[in-house]
Amino acid sequence: MGSQGGAEPVAGRPAGEIGRLYPVARAVLSPLMRSLWRVRVEGLEHVPPEGGAIFCPNHVSVLDSFFLPLALPRQITFVGKAEYLDDWKTRTLFPALGMIPIDRGGGSAAERALDTAARVLDAGGYFGIYPEGTRSRDGRLHRGHTGPARLALRTGCPIVPVGLIGTRDVQPPEAKVPKPFKRVTVRFGRPIDPARYADRPDDRLVLRQIIDEVMFEIRSLSGQEYVDEYATKKAETFPTAAPTTQVHLGGPESAALAVAGGGNGDGRGRRSSAEVLARRA
């Protein structure tokens, strides 16, 4: 996180304020969190040691934005809903920890926040964004938005899918206080390189295909049930189901991505996005 975003203000706040407390917060919170919860990190070999990278986790708890930075070797910047700035308790804390406020209603404010995200990545920083757009209230994995794919194509940075497991047990959606002594796993998947789509940066089909691939990888890492609909603020609560043998990600070609073709060593068959798009050409 930090001031990698440049000198321009973000959502009305000086860029220098973004992430300025990150080193202090990490030094204080890391030992505290590791004493309260049993945190296991898997797949660190997939985390780029240098250069920009986009981290796309599932989102089932308000504490997700704390557990992911805990697992990373370098500072990470997140986007968060601009409404956090309306509350005096989070107005200073969240930007100081590296959150870039984004107006989810769209328009120029959202574009400015994404421009800042691109500057973070261009400067070689880590950037985190929840592709579902909001927390999953039912514990399932929902359809992804294409923002991360746009960022990847714009900057050339890889997307690292992340599966967060156990954070919902620590603090369920309606819980006011987190529960101690729970087990949390942060699982990193292999990066998705946007280079193979560099000649089609404005193709909406490509954007959807990239983010569908990201969501499939997140599902493989987290073990969540996937539903092909966008997450909403209010949703009926369902128990998290065991992974099904088949998951549909935006149409029959994307279903083929999930169930057919080559594997990646984890026993789950899949086709690459390049193969799927080649069939459509």
C-alpha cells in the first residue's frame, strides 16, 4: 500500500495519507493476530517477489483485508467502499492502512480510484481487489466483476487468485466481534498472465473470460460453491456447500473451462481461457 499511487488526491484525500500507517499497523497487528488465530499460508511460491501484482481474494468477512496483508511479504493496497469514509472510526484508519476509497456507484470517482490503482501497479506495488465487489453474505462464491481484468490488461501485471478459508468463522457477516482461536488459511494460486490477451484490451469477451478464469481458480482454492450471479448486500444465508464436480462460469464455453481439457495437477480438469477463446474465433 502506501503512497505509491502518486501525488494526486484520492476521493478527496491527499495521496500521501494512503498507507502511511501500514508499517506500524503491520508491526503491531501481525503478532497479535497470529496469537489470536492459527494462520496457515499456502502457495507463497506463486506470489511474485518483485514487480506489480493484482491479488483477487474471495470475500466472506470484514477481516479478509487484514488476513491477506498478514500473509504477504510486501505491502499491499486495497480498494474499499467510499462509505467507510462516512464513519469517524474508519475515516482515518482505513486510508492510513492503504485502502483506496472507491465509489461503487460508478462515474468519475470510480475511474480516479482505478487510475490510482494502476499507478500503484505501475510503480511495482501489490494491489488487492475483491472481484465479487462486496462480501458474500451466504458464504458462496459469486460472479466476478471485470475491474481486475481491466487493470491487468492496462498494466500488464499478473492476477494472483487467493482463497481465504476460515475468516467467515472468525467473524460471520452479522457478528460484531471476531471469535478468537479459529483456524484461517490463506491460499495463493498460480498467477494468471494477461499477456496472451494484450492485443485485445478493449474486448469485453476477453475481460469476462479472464475474470471467469480468476473466479474458477478462487473456487478451486477456497472450496466454495460457485453461483453465476452477482453478490448483493443482502442475501439469504446458505451453508457453504462442498465443491460440486461442475461449475458454470458465464455460459457453455466457460463451463467447458471448468470441467474439460487439461488439468493443473490438482485433479480438477479445465481449459485455459486461450483455448476457449480460440474456439470462438
